Amino acid sequence: MSEKITGAEALIRALIDEGVDTVFGYPGGSIMPVYDKLYDYTDRLHHHLARHEQGAIHAAQGYARASHRTGVVIATSGPGATNLVTGISDAMMDSTPLVVITGQVATGFLGKDAFQETDVIGVTLPITKWAVQIRRPEDVAPAVARAFYIASSGRPGPVVLDFAKDAQTSLTDYCFEPCKFIRSYDPDPIIDEAKVAEAASLINSAQRPMILSGHGVMLSHAEKELVELAEKAHIPVACTMLGLSSIPTAHPLYKGMLGMHGNIGPNVNTNRADLIVAVGMRFDDRVTGDVKKYAPNAKIVHIDIDASEFDKTVRTDTHIHGDAKKVLLALIPQVNPAIRHEWAASFDRHNAAERELVIKREIEPDSPTGPMLMGEVVSKVSEAFGHKAITVTDVGQNQMFGVRYSGFTETDSCITSGGLGTMGFGLPAAIGAKIGAPKRQVVLYVGDGGLQMTLQELGMIMEYNVGVKIVLLNNNFLGNVRQWQYLFFNGRYSATPMLNPDFVAVAAAYGIKGEDVADRTELAGAISRMAAHDGAYLLNVNIDPTDMVFPMTPGGAGVDEILLNEKDHYIPKD
Amino acid sequence: MDDQLYTITVFTENQVGLLNQISIIFTRRCLNIESMTVSACSIHGVHKFTITCRSNRTMMEHVVKQIERRIDVLRAFLHTDDELVYQEVALYKVPTNRLLQEGHLEGIIRRNGARVLEITDEYTIFEKTGHKSETERLFEELKEFGIRQFVRSGRVAVTKNKTEFVDLFLKEQQARKQRVESKSE
Ligand SMILES: Cc1ncc(C[n+]2csc(CCOP(=O)(O)OP(=O)(O)O)c2C)c(N)n1
Ligand SMILES: [Mg+2]
């Protein structure tokens, strides 16, 4: 038998045995034995100290999504753990693989309101894929193996390991064995051939099919198969927000984003389609609008790895339970080649109308001077990086403009908080993304509100030299809320104007280069300086606060009831 | 809506925290659990939850899927009463003197198929096993004597299916385990 080691060291070694080399975290009393052991392994396990646990977990999320690895977060008990709750919930909603390790008071103190004791399992159970407390050092290695297996397989999600302090300090034999099987959990179900055949025949007999591509396509690395299916059967593809970049934006069959601020083509045609093939998406209410009015003419085929998503909000005609890639591979040989020029062109006609009625005023504003519009900034920045950058966004108008006006030539290049809509996600997620994909450009679109929710993470950029490009779309407003106040609350701007600091000076205090872009005439030059700069950069762009995100299907409306501006609805010409 | 009483049976690994994992799925939807019984089942190491809840089928189907989605849950099933054989046990504590005075004891026991568990000068304890309507009927009959305590257990149920789905599931998992292990060698 080898020498005994502490539970804390067992954790570190198990992480390394799982192939982890990067972790994000923040120390404290109940996790100190782990941090002490980490000190001996700094050559193999690179710890990134965030400035707040929320920053650590969003960074781990960005890291996971950019690197296709499981993000690892370490924090102390009590407030350290509760500061992680937003990120855990965000990762659960957006299916991000995370292993979250929290310190916990020693087992003898559990349940006694000890100093910095929080019932972390109780708090996180509803927002985790799995959560378990480690109370004995010999349980560390199996728990870590199980945690990674659960977090990364099937529909990925966050797992919490709550690690009691005495289990960190007491001794155990160490033996690591990866977990590959849990009898109560089948992350890779056998695909029902009969359902595949059924789906194929629905596709083969459809006149007006469309594919809805979600995050699951990228989680299962099925981007190639998605395009293959679309091309073979000539089916237009629309993406959910989290599904963006599952197909390049320039692909002729890509017809735009779905949902509340999506493109007109796919939204209008959702209600004209006779077949919807939904892949790795979950019919979120931001995608469907009023479900009673959703896709009234369509049969629905739903492909997902999570059986609990079937018939949850939208009744399906066939659903196929399984990994998207495997299902698509089974489906493709059974679909007939087809040509549907007229149907595909109808998307383009609606989208051309959107260009004319909405996009044009955003990217080609009338006045050559003055404050800028978010759409023009995002499209120019995206272009400056050849549409090759990873787009990260915060939440708000900046998010909607960020995702709508970015181009994607590379797959899996959009990182945004979809299900939870977490302000403050952007900056740390961009940092994590850059650490996870150091060779790629990472561009963050963020608002003045959201940036200040996790502003402290500029410290991580400084300390670890993280070259993210921060495009601050600064309207001195909680713009998204302002837009709703304008549209639905008689322009009563309650608690949305904001007095802001000198952001460039703040960045400079962290050693980050930046510049103010006050006027449209300065924009192009500033963007090329940012693009040419090797390292982090902050552009503080002066945005017209009256700029609003359109098109828009207001809450409770059908997906084809689309506002083009504050008063006009889109009226299709056909 | 078509609300009715459904029985959900859940088979789980024997681990702490499962009760919480399952019950929060109901709480989130504001569903009132009418009864819940947890016990070992015929398979070693597997626990069985029997839960009754009044709602509509769509809601219940969704709840079952959400329960099954939890990692430590083996299988969960939705049943209506006609698919089950089920029972509940009720205990009634009634003052003895009035029962004896009025000489009803034999009739009550015969009519209801009840049992007497204990008689003292002070009180008599009845036990009735049956469906809710039956235990309720006895409750109504005993009311006039003044019931001092009453308690009814949650439902326990077994299915009328010919196939034992959990056994089948475990066999399938055993096969899956072999597939996974042979792949990694
Ligand atoms: C943590 C959190 N709090 C509140 C909200 C509600 N909310 C959504 S968008 C928004 C305004 C965002 O303002 P800003 O960051 O300046 O972005 P803008 O919309 O102006 O681009 C708010 C308050 C949220 N999504 N997340
Ligand atoms: Mg703002």
C-alpha cells in the first residue's frame, strides 16, 4: 500500500487524474487544507484567484464553454458557497458542465449553526444536476470521479461537492478510478430506430420543414451533422440564442435567430411551417412566445438527450431520446434529398424586410456624428475580427445586440447567459473563455450596469494577463429595463438612469488599456486600435440611450406578432 | 381540468437526501402531496416511494419525468387506481364506556371488517385496513362515540402489471454496464 494522504491532497490528485489543469476559486477557513495542498501542485494545477466567488464560477462557466472541458470552482463554506449560487443556477439552466467544490464545517459541527455553516446541499439541490457531501477522506476520489462523469455526460450541468473540513485533514489511501457507469443514470440512451424512421418519414413528406438548432447541437458536437441534414433535405435552419454559431451565419440555409428579439424570417415561418425539427433545444418561453399560438400548422419532431424536456411546453408528434449527433447520424441516411427553393426563399424575403425596416437604421445611421447605436458597434467589431472571435455577452440590450449583430464563421463561438439571464455574467465568463481558448480572440459586449456587477474581475485580467476585448456599450442606463419602461410603463424611468464612473480610468487602474469613444467619427479608428492591440482592451462606447432592440415579440404575443419599432407591427407582404 | 388522484411510484438508490430531491419537484409546482410512504422494496438496496397527488395527467407526467431525471432515481411510474392494488391503514381511539353501553361493538367490527387492537377501561383502539373510502366509513360510524385520536397511513401499492419494470430496468442496466466496460478495455 502506498503512503496515506489527506483528503485535501486526495482531492487535488483526483482533479489532476481527471485531467484538470485549470481551476477558479477563492479561499477561506473551511477550504484551507485544500488550498494548502494546492500550493504543492501549482505546476500542474493552475488556480485563478477571482475577486468574488461569483466571478470565479462565471469564469469557470466561460472556460467550460470555450474549452469543452468541465469547469472547476473552489470556494469556502458559508458566504463563499452562497456567492456561487447564481453561477450554479446559471450553469444548470444553460447545461454547462461544472464541478463546484465548497468547503464545509467539520462533520461534528454540521447542523449546529457553526461559524460559516450553510446547508449547501439543501441550498443547491434544486439547482444542481447532483450534489453530495464528502464526510470521509476515502470518499473523495470516488466522489470526484462520479462528479466529473455526471457533470460532463448526458445533458451537462453543475455538480456540487460539499467537503467537510475534517474529511480534508484526515488520512486515506488514494486510489483513483474514473467513473463510467451509474446504474440509475444513462447519459447515452440507445436510440429508438422506430422513432428515427418516423421522424424521417415526417421530414420526407413535409413541404415546409424547418430545423431549430439549440445548444445541444454544440454540446454533442453535432454541428457537421446538422448542416449535413439541412443540406441533404434542403431544410432552413434557425438557432435559439444558445444555439447560435451551431451553423455559420453565412451558410445559405441559416435563416436567423428565434425568439423574442430574433429574426423575422424564422419567427414568422415558425407559424407557417408544416414540420419543425427541434434539435437540442427546449422550447423556452423566450423562443415560443404564447405557446397557444405557437406553430399551429406544424408537426413537431423533438430530439433531445433530456427526456424530461419532451412535451414540457410544446406537444411533440415524435420525439427521439438521445445524443444529438448519434440521432442525426441515424436520421441522415433515411431522409430523401429535396429541393425547397420557394420555402427557403420565403425566409430570405422576411429577413430582407427586417434589414430594410430595422437593421439598416442600426448599422447605417443617418447622422455621421453623435452617440452611437449598439448594432453598428457590434457589426463593426465583429467585422474587425473577421467574424472569427468568440462572442461573449452580458445581459440586457448589449446581449441582444451582441448576439444579433455578431457574425459567426467558427462553430460554438457564442457564450451568453440564456436561461437565467444573469447580469454580471459577461466579464468573468469572457475571462474564463480566453483562458479556455487562449488562441482565439474573445470579445465581450457588456452594458454599464452589468459590467459593474462583476467589475472587480478586472483584477483577474490584470493578474493573469487575460487578453479579452471589452466593448462597453455604455448608455448610462439599465437600457433593457428602460426599453420596457418606454414601451409598457409610460416612459417612467424608475431606477434606470445611472451615474457612472470613468470606466477607462477604472480599467487603467488595473493596467488595462482603453479608450472612450464619444462620437461616431471616432468609432472605426478605435475599433482597429483595439483589434491591433495585443492584450486586454476596453472600449467605452457612448451609446444613444434611446436606442432600442427590435424586432420584438412582446411577452404574451405569438412569435409572428412582431414589433418593428415602438408602434408598427410587421405585416408580411405574402 | 381533469384533476384526479394519481399514484407515483419511485424506485431509488438508498441514499440520504432523496426525499428532499423528490419533494422539491412537487413544491416547485405548488402540488400538494396527499400521502407519501417510503420503504424498502423487493430488490435489495432499492427504496420505493409511493406518493399520491391530485392533479391533471399532463402535470403528473411531467413531474414523473423530472423525478426520473434525478441521478439517483432508478425509475418513476405514474398510475391510476385501476392499475394498482393498494391499501391504507387507519387507527381509531374511541372511549370504551359508550361503545359498551350502547352495545354496538360487534356490529361495527363485522360491518367494517375492522380489528380491535386494544381495549382498556378508558379507550378502545380499532384498526381498519382498506381504501380511503372504507377507512372513512368507519370514521363516520365511530364519530358518535367521540373519536379521541385518528390516524391514517399513506397509501402502499403494488401494480397489476405482468412485467416487473424495475427488474427489467436493472437487467438492462447490467447489460449496459457490460457494454461500457468492454468498450473501455
Ligand atoms: C442580476 C440581474 N439583476 C437584474 C436583472 C434585470 N435586468 C435585465 S437587463 C437589465 C439592464 C441591464 O443594463 P445594462 O447592463 O446597462 O445593459 P443595457 O441593457 O443598457 O445594454 C436589468 C436590470 C438581471 N437580468 N440580472
Ligand atoms: Mg446600459
